[in-house]
Amino acid sequence: MSRASSPAHVWLSGRAAVDRLGALARSALTAGVSRSGLVVRLGLLPRAFLRPHHRRAIRERLDPLLELDRALGFELPEGTLLVLWRQPGREAAEAPLAEVKALLAGFPGAPAELEPIAYPLTLPDMAAHLLALLNMAEMSESEGRLPGRDAPPAPPVEPDRVGGIETILVRADLLPYLRTRPVIRLNERGQALTEWEERELDWEALAALLVPGRSLTADPAIRRRLAATAERRLLGLLGEPGLIRRGQALSLTLTLETVFSLEFLAFDRSLPAGSRPGVLLAFSPAEILEDQALFRFARAFLKMRGYRLILRGLPLAWLSAFPLERLGFDFLRLDYEERYGASSLPPGLDPARLVLSRVDTPEALLFGRRSGIELYSGLLAKPARFSFLETVWGAPLSEPTPS
């Protein structure tokens, strides 16, 4: 192994780990900087594996990697250990990976399959996977959920039950599980108008009905498979006459593969003439990174048909890595978090093309108004509640300083 410039073993944890790893990932995306890594996802193991002496033992197996060129170790809030370094190739990770797997296999009750738990990582080709890890870490850090605490999240549904769930989804009436939220435009005069409606499936409610005590979304592969099935069913239901009226604006969350399904083509044909610009389709950044050629093809088709596109699910630190103009998106949806209160938007980003979601508190609304954002969704994103806040503060929201 080549020696790093500094022999000290550097491990970052918590907020510092999330921010630093996000910066490294952005450099890999925007500048094409190659990095190699090794991932150990302790959060996927039973809680008995999350004791401090287990983490120390695994870190000891990873420490030799920290002697590589510009190596850094990361302890992410949801239980992932990750080491990144500049040396290309996976050869350096082979011996530590074998040691980690041998250590895990020796623990009582260890899972038989360890590949999803400990594996090598390369950038930029696995940037989508790293983005998914960062998103999970962002959510855990912001919600204060640490591995090993009480009331852990529901475990994923068993893979052998997925086929039966799909059979139910393709026949079920999913409209009662389709949640509607208005997206409100608040203009400079403080006037609030509904711009469109967000429509998304309530996966927690579906899980409570179909698999009580289990999650339909905890496993990314299962979630994507079930999402594609449910989306095709929903498009069939929404394509029935009268369910989407002329002039009605709405947004739907889709996977890329759904765009090329027979159900989407039928939905497209069912829309009233001239109504497609009022239909906004939201996609995740992870999907774009996983298959950029498929995304470019889907984008060209959807733009030709007249749809508008939304990029969803990006944290604030990632906004500059996904230029809307170059990617062909009309809007970007930013989920508000409490720690954004004192932050500002990256330079060069047009706030008129941002939708601030999770606007559930006055602080979220103040962040948006201070940043020049006009589009909002959340508990406070209703015209009557905007008027109420103006009354309480004694000043219009176009001047976002409470008295």
C-alpha cells in the first residue's frame, strides 16, 4: 500500500462525515475525480452487532486503508462505515474486505449473505449508490435516529412475499392511498395561489394494510420493483375519463422504466388536448445516475410530448451538482430540514425554479422567503395558513421578519 501524506488515521462522524462525504461525491460527479472505497453497512445487521466493541473491531480491519493516498474514514449516522481513497482499482480493498467478512461471519446469528453488507465502491461509476447512502445518512442525522436505539424502523418485507404483493397491486384500487398536497406559489405581494397538486402513494398506509409490521420501502430494490408496479396501476386508474380535467395541474412521481410502459402510453393518450404541460413528472437523482442513457431518452420523449419535469429528493448541499438547465428539468424539489435555517442557496441557482417541500413550520417558510423561493408544499402551504401567519406576525410574508 502506498503511504498517505499524513500517517494519522482520520475518521469523521456525524454531521462532519455527511458534509465531507457529500463534497467528495460532488467532486466525483462534476469533475470526474476517480476514487475507490470500501463500505460496511452495519445498519443492515441485527442490533446485537451494533455494540461499540463490534464497531471498534471492524474499524481496526479498515484502518490499513487509511494509509492510502488521501484516504478518509466516515462513520455515517445510520450505521455505515466507509473509507475512500484516491488510488484507482479495487485491489487495495481485497484483504481488508476479506477480514471484515470473516469477522462478521464469526458473530453469533450472522446473516449468511454478506455481500450487501460489506463491498467495494468506485467513483464516479457508483455515484448513484453513494447518493442513496448519503440520503439515508441525511435523514438519520436530521431525525436523530442512530443505529441501536429503541423503536428501530420496520424491517423490509421478505423477498418471497414481493410477488404476491405485486399481484395485489395490479388489481387494487390505489386511489384511496394517493395523497394530495397543494404546491402554493407565494408571490412578492404575499398572495398565495395553488400552482399544482402533488400526488404520491402513501406507502406506510399500504404496508399497514398488506404487510403489518414490515416496510415496503426499506429495501431499495424491493421499493423500486413495487413502485414500478404501483405506478402502472395508478396510471391506468388516472387515465379513466373524468379523473384528470382540462386545465388541472398535478405532479406524479415515476420511475424511468414506467415512462416506457404500455400504461403510461395509454395515460398519455387519455389526457385532454393541451393539458400535458400541466402534468409534471418527478424523478429521483439516483435513477438518473444509474442509467443516464435511459434518462436522456425518456427526457427527450417527455419533452416532445409537452410534459414538465421535476428533480426530487436532493439535499441542499447537492443542488449545485445537478444543474437544472443542462439536465433538462423545469423544477427542483428541495426537502426542508431544520439545519437549513441559517443556510443560503448555492450561487447561480434560480430560486424561481425551486419547490420547497416539508414546509411545516414558520422557520421553513422564513428560509424559503429569505432565499427568494416562491413555490411551497407542506402543512403551512395553504392560502388560509399563509394569511394566518401574516396576521400573527403583523407583516406580510413578502417581508419575512416576524415582529
